[in-house]
Amino acid sequence: MTAKKLLVFYFLLLCQIILAQNDSVHKLKEVIISDSNLKKFSSSQSVIHFNDSIINKNEALLTDLLNFNTVLYFKEYGRGMLSTVAFRGTTASQTAVIWNGININSQMNGSTDFNTISSANFNSISVKAGGGSVIYGSGAIGGTVHLNNDLVFKNQFVNSLKLDYGSFNTIGVNYKMEVANEQWSTQLSFTKNSSTNDYPYLNSYNWKGIQRWNQNGQYDVMGLNANLGYKINNNNTLKLYSQTSNTDRNISLISESEAKTKYVNGFSRNLLEYVGFFGGLTANAKAAYVFESYNYFPDIESNDHSFGETGSLITKADLGYQFKKAFELKGVFEYNKTNGSGSGFGTHSREISSGALLAKHSISKRLLYELGVRKEFTTNYKSPVLASLGSTYEFSKMYSLKMNFSRNFRIPTYNDLYWEEGGNPNLKPESSYQAELSNVFLYHDFTLSQTAYFIKIDDLLRWIPGDKGIWSPQNTDRVNTYGTEFLLGWAHNKGQHYFNANATYAYTVSENRETKKQLFFVPFNKTTASLGYSYKRVAVNYQFLYNGFVFTRSDNDPNEIIKSYTVSNVGVDYDFTFLSSFKLGFQVLNVFNENYQSLENRLMPGRNFNMYLNLKF
């Protein structure tokens, strides 16, 4: 697309009146985010925040929360199976997942499986659209998902327990304990989500005329979190975050004649953080160790399996200085060392050092800008110089304009570099240039934002067949991604009546610059919406999701598509006000019994049910 066409495209968007969502600027209580860089250096980009109350209204796994409340598109290999994301038309490895300020995308495949993460393990979850590699490194091209554990230093002793039971013998347990005073803060949580997952396939029968069902789809996801904070004094704080998870999951069969397989993976993350304030100087030091592993069993009746594991030592130091109230400058220094071994890629190590400089300047109460630059150093690849520049101008209390420009990248993974056979140690990082322009409107109880963006991606990694039929990754594709996003939020109180409505809409074009074809598994259109109403002890809510069709082949064959689908959920709960809170709730999921799938031959369940008990004491 030429610059002239892009300009015409953008002005056409400004002439439209479309209602969509904003749970981002939602009229909710203030969310304190543990990742200070997200809070301080993202003013020129769109950020959506979810707190406990929103997280608890959705199903347990992170896919469900983000799928029904954001513009992210998810590709699921069946309910509870592998779940990968496409953000602004990019690939699954071009969305970075950030845990308390640390990038945790897999070193083996570069992405994150969102069905291995329980939303309930975090008290705030944020989604930032657009490039973020200057701050967060590899993979932050389409956007970033932030998982935060916020430690609050005030007198409190709170316990919460949520029990779920639903169709297909689905069981959920989540327990949290928060104990704190003005010097100590402790959080402990345990989650378990499991299901036999044996749902029938709608309108699908085998050759004998018997209805097919989801065979070998059992899963069990367990997680344990422990977070501790100690305030040495008003200017010095130590924090320790620890998270362990294990996912034991069979892989749903496509046909009854297939062998039954199993995939077991887990991770352990430990992070020690120091925060210090010395007048205008701020110091933040992090040391983390992140371990991940998987075991794949091609036949669950046998112990034979393939495996892979990586351990990463991450050290990070942020030094910031506040010049009066108008200007802040921060230097970020990071060193990562990863050791990995596996049956598919052997044993390898790599070290990455990086330095970044961030700045934010409020020229006036209405105008600010922020900029950043980053450079990485390693022997595995040649890193480009990354940069970002953003600005926000508040024309009035009702209207603000945001602009952001950035260069971002994604490094080759262990699988890309070292896979036996086919790995390519001569790969270059994927590189992208991005520009976006956002209009934000505030009027009484309404918030509406509209963003137009353009991303140019070079050296996209793609596995292609080579000599002797061996597949190997190459820097082959060049892609242009452009589109628009709308976010709408509304909340209103009238006496004891509380109303809220949220919606999102995304139009996405992600095309190969040579063939002019849309990338497969990128929908042109996605819409979500939610409505909520509460009165005294009763609350009801409704969720809506629409995914447009997607191509499943790079040649955009109209006969090779996954059709568009709509899914609706409804829920109601009643608070008996026993203890601090005693809520009993009931949900109907896929209430209109939609027959749908997001991946070929990976059918999702029809209408199903969930009931829950939520206690606070």
C-alpha cells in the first residue's frame, strides 16, 4: 500500500461512526501495575487493563478472558488444547507475554500457549497494542500481554476461594490468600483446572452414523504462586515473585483411527526485585531464572517420548532520573543467558546483552512525548538498532490525539536455529517498522478510541521444503499489515443500579507484499461485546464474540476457509452476603449452540454449562 492510499484509508475511517469497546479506560478502580515501564512509557499507545472483577467473570484459562474482551484472534486446537494468538495480523511469536516486567515467551518456539495460563493467578492483566521491542525485546511486534502480581503494603488479611463445576466434568479450584501490613505483603495462590473434555461434535457423524465426540481431549492445568514483598523503609523495597505450573494434556484426535498422544509441559519462574528511591533517582534491579520444559508422547501407551527444556538467567537494571516533574530519563541494561537441550535441537547456549535509553517529556499539561532506543549484542545474529517515538496531545477534556512510531524485531528461536534436521544458524531477526494514530474521546460515562495502524515486516521466518524434502526456516516473506481498532466503554450508576457495556472491533489486512494475499489464519473482522447489570445482590452479564472467516492456505483459495462464527455467553450470580462475600453463579456458554472451530477439524463444544461458588473471608 502506498503512502497516498494509506492516508486516504485513514481519513475514510475518521468519517465512520462505529460503536466498539473500551475495557481499557474502563471506569473501574485504579489498577496498580507492578511493571513500572508499562505505566510510565506507554502514554502514546492503547493499553487495556483488567482487574479481579473482570477476570472472575470469564472462564479460568487466559484464552477465554482475552478472546471475549480484546481484538486478539486466537487459534485453538480444540477446547483446552494449544492456543496461539494473532495480534494486528502478526504471527503467534510476534506477541510478547510479559510477567512482572520480564519477557517469558518460549525460547524454543518463540510463542506462548495461552491455555497453560490461569487468569486467576494474577490480580491485574493488561494488553498493550503496537510495538514494544525497545522496552521488552524480542517478539513485541503486534503487541504485548502483561501478567502482573501487585503487592500492596497496607493492613489486610483476605482469603478467597472459587469452586467451578461444569459440563464435560470440568472442575476448577482457585484459592488466594493475601496478608499484608505496612512493611510486609504476601500473596499465595493455588489453581487447578481439569476436564474429561468429552463433548459431542455438533452435526458430525462417523461412517456408521454415530455422532462423533472429542476423543482423547483430557487436560489438567495446575499452578502455584507465591509472592512476597518487604519494605525496608519508605525508599527501599524488596520483592520476590515465584510461579510454578504444570499442564498434563492429551491431544484431541482428528480421526478415530489416530494413535492417542499426550503433551506434558511446565514452567518455573522466580524473580527477585529491588526498588529504590533516592531523591530524583530511581533504581530498579531484577534477577530472574525462568525454566520451561515439554515431553511429547506419540503413543500414550508407551513411555517413549521426545523432550525439550531451557533455563534462562535474566538480569535487568533500570536507572531513572526525574528532572523536576516534566522530564524523566531512564537507562535499561539487560543480560540474558539461556541453556537449552532437547531431542530435536541438541544442546546449545546463547547470551544476549542489551542497552536501552527511554525518555518522557511533558512539555505542557496537554502535550507530551516519549522516545526510546535499544541495541542488543549477541553472537547468534546481528541485531538492528530499535527505536520508538510517541506523542499525546489533549485538545480538550473530550478529545486527545496519540501518535506512535517504532522499529521492532523478533529473534530466531532454538527450533529455528538448531532443529535436527533443518535448523538454520544463519537466520536474521524479523524486523518491522510501525506507525499508528489514535483518537480518544471522553464524554460523561463514555470512552471511545479509534486507532489506525500500519506495520511493515521484513525477513519474516517461514519453514519451507529444501533439499531432499527437508523443511528449513528461511527469511523469505515480506508482509504489510494495516487496519483499524475501535474500543468502547460505558459505565453508569443510578442509585443501587449499575450498568456497563463494552465492545471492540478490529479490521485487519495482513498481506504478503509479493502475492498480495492475506496471511492465513488472520480474520479481516473481529468483534466482541459485553453487557452487565447489577442491583443490590444480583448481577447478570452477557458476552458476544464474532470472528470473521479466515483462509487456511497461503494462496487464499476460497474453498479452503474456516467460516465465520458467533458465540454468546450469559451468566447470573447472587451474593448471599455471608462472610465478606458468598456468591453463587451460573453460566450458559455458547448459549445459541453455535457449531464452530478456529482451526481445521478442531471442533469446539456446543451449548454447555458452568456453575460456581465464590467466597471471600
